[in-house]
Amino acid sequence: MKKIVMSAALIACGLSMSACSTLRGAAIGGAGGAGVAAATGNSVEKGAAAGGAAGAVVGTVVD
């Protein structure tokens, strides 16, 4: 499954630079959200999901 997701991400980056910004934003946001959730004792999964969603939006808007 990871190979499929990574392949799709690489293809998306090849098709459009804005897709790369979206994916990069999602990855950074997901990692940040998971870190903050772990540090505050909240659900890491929910923190990663919320951070990833917010990061994807910011990555798309900024680009």
C-alpha cells in the first residue's frame, strides 16, 4: 500500500508543481499535528489528520 501511495505522490508531483506544494504541506502539517498532539497528550492520529488537512490547504494556497 505504501508503494502505491508514494507512486501516486511522485506522479502528482510530476504533473503539477502545485500538487507538490499540496503534498509537501500535507506532510509537514501531518508531522507537526502528530507532534503537537503527542506533546499535549491528545490523539496522535487525529492530530496528524487535522494537521495534514490544514497543511494541504496552506500548501495549495501559498503556491
